[in-house]
Amino acid sequence: MGNARGSLDFATVCCLRLLWDEIYDNWVEVAQDAGLTVTEEQILFVVSFAPESTVTEVAFILQRDKGTVSKSLYSLEKNGLVARRTYLDRRYSGFTLTERGAAVLQELKEVHIRGHGLAFAQGFLALNEDERTAFARTAFKLVKYVYGDDYVSKVQQMGNLPACAVKLIDDLREQTSR
């Protein structure tokens, strides 16, 4: 029985590694085609999802160091894709997408949705709703395990997160705590 479990674990790890390679290689290609790095593309997604996010918040969500995020945000700002709003304390700024940034992000989303050259996206979109929900639930449970429930709580408590996202996180937390 232990051998069967070991085989299942080994197969799972191998599948995850192959999927990661597929996702990352294609993500790099899509980002580069748009003149961005993968980190810059991910930041665009975060800023669109949680407008007025600070460097610290974006770095926390993406689990990247603040220096990398700061440099990437500067590049995105310089290229007219995000706008900075400085708060009362000049050390803190919030970032939002510009019109151009929103258009670039929309193009990126369309490329990802079409799964252009991305077998993982095509396979994921071919799953039925129950399978996608089960996959999201499992992925969320693994994120909670790896980064801790505190990470999930802090993301959920961000003031600029849309209500639908807060509800989704609530639902996933409830479903994965069983």
C-alpha cells in the first residue's frame, strides 16, 4: 500500500513539474510578446484586481521582494501602463492601471484565454465547471498549506479587494477547512 501511495505522490510531483514548465515557458513568451517581463505582467493583474495597491501589498500578494516589485512598477509607470498616486506620506504610493495599461492587460487576458500556444490553458478551459472548481479548491488548499492561513487572511483583508474576491476567498476557506 505504501508503494502505491509513493507512486501516486511521484506521479503528482512529475505532473506538477511538467505543468509548471508549460505554464511558465508560455507565460514568458506571452509577456515578452507584449514587451513585458513575467513579473510586470503579474503586477498588472494584481493592480487591476486590487487598484491602489502599494508596493508592499503587491510584493506580499505575489510573494516577491519589494525591490523587484518597485523596479517593475517603475518600469510599468515609465511605459504608461500604471499610474502612481502618492498618499499623505510620500513614502507610500498606490498604483492603478492607466487606460493603456488596461488595454494591454485585456490583450494579455485574451491571449491567455485563447490559450495561444498554451496547452495548459486549453486543457484547463476544456474541464467542466465542477472540475475547474475542484482544481481551484485544491490549489487554494495547497496555497494555504504552503503560505499559511495568515497569508490568505492578509490578502482577504486588503481594503482595495473587490467584494466578490473577498466572498470567493471566504467560500474557498470554508470549503478547504473541512
